[in-house]
Amino acid sequence: MEHVDAGLLVLRLALGLTIAFHGYNKFFGGGRLPGTAAWFEGIGVRPGFANAVMAAGTEVVAGLGLAAGLLTPLSAAGVIALMIVAITTTHWKNGFFIFRPGGGWEFCAIVAVVAFSIAMIGAGDWSLDHALGLDVEGWWGAGIALIVGVVSAAVHLTVCYRPPKQAPTATGGQ
């Protein structure tokens, strides 16, 4: 079914390259790693520089892995972990819709669901996994992506995330 393989290739390329370029931007764009590190520190993800390197590296590696269809369940797990951390640290408090100030969590959730779906469907015949005989799909692919992604995010948040304290309200806490 060439149309399925073509569709999966387009989906993998779109999602994978978008995530990879997001990581590339952390390395080489705007504020580079020092700017990303300062922002991470500001939202309570510490140490900022180590986390900036880890986030950018995960985005590049997992994104390129998805695009190429290489170790697809693990690449999807990286994307899922990134999105869970982004939702938890930045987007959840802003509500569902991304157009709200600060951006809601809808976009990150869709990215994670698409990564999970690719892991479940498999990378398809037009992938490095298929060429190397590493095809993992179905419940195994989905399980690996979900378990590794969720556990990785949970460990990362437990070790590195300390949300900033909220300022007291003008009513004196009443």
C-alpha cells in the first residue's frame, strides 16, 4: 500500500523536521543556548544550561529519527517526553487554546499524539527501520513510545523542575 507509506513519510518528515528545527533554533537561533538556559531558569527548569543542551539535543535527535523513520518508537518517545515537559512547565496554566496569552497546551498535546500514532502505526516501508529490519509497530511500538516518553518526562520533571513561587496576592492571602 504505497499510499500509506507515502502518507507516513510526509507525516514523519513534517513532524520530525519541525521538531528538529526547533532544536536547531535552540542551538543556533536567537538567544542560542545561553538564552534558552536563562528562559529555562526563569520557569524553574534547573540547571538551565544543561537542560537547554538536553532539550535541544533531544529535539534534533528525536526529530531527525522520526523524519528518517529510525528507531521510531524511541524517537516518538523523545517527542512525547518533550511535549509533556513543555505542557507541564509552560502551557498547562494557560488553558487549552494556544491563542491565549502564553500559549495553551493544545499544540503540544497534538504533537505528542501524532508522535504516539506514528509509533503505533510504524514508520512504514519507506523508512530506515524497514530498510534495517528494525520495524516495531502496533501495541509494541505504542507501548515503547508511551512508557519511555512518560517515564522520561516524569523523571526529568522530578529531578529538574522547581516551579517559581507565586507572589502573594494584594488581599493578603484571604
